[in-house]
Amino acid sequence: MVSEILSLRNKIDIIDKNIINLLSKRLNLVSKVGLIKSKYGIPIHVPKREKSIIKSRFLIADKLKISKKLIKDLMSRIMYESYLKEYSHGFKKVNCNIKCIIIISDNNYTGILFKKMLQLSKYNVYLFKPKEINKINIIKYKIDMIIISISNESLKKIMLFILKLSKNCILVNLNVISYKYLKLILYIHKGPVLLLQPKFNSQTYNLTKKKIYYCNGRNFKYYKWFLKQMKIWGLNIICIKNLNFNNDEIFINFLKIFINFLYGLNKIKKKNKSNNPLLFNNFNLKDTILFFKNNPNFYIDNIIFNKKNIILFIESYCNKFKKFIYSIKNNQKIFLKKFNKINKLFL
Ligand SMILES: C=C(O[C@@H]1C=C(C(=O)O)C=C[C@H]1O)C(=O)O
């Protein structure tokens, strides 16, 4: 019996080797497609082609009685690798008149990612933190576009700098912005303004298929090229008429912040070593669909019977939630102080 297994395993080894060889051949072809795309400015992500690939591979899988789920997972993983391969060729520079782009970012990943993408598209990009604003010599740099990815608090501090920008400079805001600051920006900067709202995790490093909302601030035709540029990067660009966000979305985001904060706070208090995944970090529609496929009594059982005092426990979380809302609303210093204390734990 052992020798029978051995002979089968040998055959499996050969098949795996063939799969890897075929993957390598596929990636080489993808790379050639990437080169052509980079030359002509064709977007990395081609949804129509992907749909037809999945459909035709499903037909093959069906005939061979292989699960569609396996093929779907496999193909999406393979395609993810295709995007990375295509990244390596860089991207077509859509606007050759743009000589200098400045990014001001609070040390966040989105700012760094945009710098990388713009550099891959052959633009001249400089990244600064808000506190380095005085180092930027407006005359020397001749800024054609400025991308701001900072908190509203830091935004307040760079208003004077924005005031000095030339009227031709495109201003792109890449963060949640309050109406108050938006109005102020539009008042002090008379040039084109584009408002972006990324819908991807701040730690994303591949933008293909990721969503980004945009809203016109002023002079669409002057920054239209940048939307095209982002499309080439593979981003899914969605126009919104104004900055009214979906309430459910705001609430979920708030919960994410709360859960992460609480988790950090517990880590500090209990020196909790367990590696609980941050609950809402991977929140997505798929989870919600699965959630509703279950019998609702299952959740009631989970809450009521799992732990005798679970309701009390949840109520204590509700109290923490109330305190959290209070500190965000009325006493931001408490929140900032605690945040900076927890922050040190993860450095
Ligand atoms: C390779 C391409 O680029 C992407 C990757 C694909 C793939 O791995 O098969 C298919 C479509 C594109 O989203 C292509 O456009 O053909």
C-alpha cells in the first residue's frame, strides 16, 4: 500500500511542477501585456476580460467536475499576481506638462502609496510632513499639483501655505474633509480643486480594483487627466455629487475606530498577549451575506447562553462606547492622550 501511495505522490509532484511551470509561462505573457499597456496607457484592470476569463474557466471546471469556488479563488489569486507583474513596468505618464507634484502627508500610507504610484508614472514627486511646510520653497518648486493627505487639525496649520499657491496649481484633497475646511480651501485657493475619498484600507499597497470616490471642487477639466491616470493604475473611480456620506458607512467606520481603540486599550491594561484579529478590520459584504444565511436563533443562543453574564458584559461595552463617543465629541484631549499611550505599545 505504501508503495502505491508513493507512486501516486510522485505523480502529484510532477503535476505540481507542471502547474508552477505553467504559472510562470502565464506570468511571462501577462508581463508582455503589461508592457504594451504601460506604453499606450491602458488600465491594468480590465473587468470585461476578467469576467469572460472566469466564465470560460467555469465551463471547463464544470465539465471536469471541479468546484467553481476553487477556480474562482485560484483565478483571482493568479490575477492579483498579474497586477503586481504589470506594476513592474510602470505606467504611462498621462500629463507631460506636470513638472512637480508635492504631497503633504501625516506620515500615512496613502500619501506614501500615491508617491510610489506617481513615481511609477514618471512624475517628479516630493513628500513632506505638515510640520516641514516651511521647507517648501514655492518659487523654487513651481508646484503644478499638491496632494494633501492630512487630518483636518493639520490642515488648519497649512492654510497659509495653500494661500500662497499659484492659481494654476491643482489641489487634491485625499482625506475626509469637513465642510468648514472645504469652504475655506475653496475660498483661499482659486485654482482647480479635486476631492478624493479612498475606499480602501490605509495599508493597501496595490490599488488595482480598489474603489475611490471623487467629487468636483472646482475646474474639472484641469484635473481630468489625474482621474485618467488613476484609472490606469487600476483604480475603480466613482463620481459622487457631494460629500454626503452614507450614514451606515460612517457608523461602521466609527465602530472600526472604536474596536481598534478598545483592543489597544485592553492590550495596555491587561497586557493581553492574545492575537485577536481586529474585529472590523476585514469587514466586508461577503461576511454580511454569510451572517444572514445563518439561523437568527443561533446568534441569540450565542449571546444569551454562551456566558451567563454576557448581557452585563455587553452592557459594559455599551458604557465604554458611550464614553468613547463623549471623548471624541467633547474632550478630544483624553482621546489623543490615550491614543499616544497605546501607540507606543505598537511601535
Ligand atoms: C493580463 C491582463 O491584465 C489583467 C490581468 C488578467 C489576467 O491575469 O488574465 C486579465 C485582465 C486584466 O485585468 C490583460 O489585460 O489581459
